[in-house]
Amino acid sequence: MDRKRKISNDIVKPKKTAPAIMQERLFFGLTISFEIFLFLSILMVSNTLVKSAPDAGAGDLFMIHEGIKIKILDYVGSWSKISLEDGKIGWIEKEKFQMI
């Protein structure tokens, strides 16, 4: 019990409050619980194509326009995996949005 308490006290959460999704994964027979924080952002360029992968050569999925709110799910290099309110998911370059 003391070990479990120590582990939970060592968890570092982001300074900025953000909505989160609770996830559970089975890892070597143990169930690991963790939170994925979703940072809200706004697209700052007039429009951009959302890609299927974190690469400029990846296929285009759809276009989004300036001012749209997006959730940041993940990062790979200079790319961010985003989610829209309607459930669409794809990748855009980090410099095209600003966190709110």
C-alpha cells in the first residue's frame, strides 16, 4: 500500500489545467492507469490541410480554417496530432496554432 501511495504522489501534472481522458493499458500482466491531457488550441493561420501522418508528404484528410478550436492529442517532432469537435483526427504543424 505504501508503494502505491508513493507512486501516485510522484505523478507530475502539467501546470496548465486541461481536460483529460483516463486510459488503462495492460502491461506485463499489470493494469496501468494514466491520463492523457487534451490541450485546447486555436488555429492561427487562414487555413491549413490536415494530414494523415506527421509528414509533409502524407495524404491530405481535410482542411481547417482560422479560429477553429482544436484539441492537441500528441506530438511527433514539429507535428501535432489534433482532434476536432466533430471527432475528426489528423496532423498539423505546431507553428500553425496557439494554445488557449
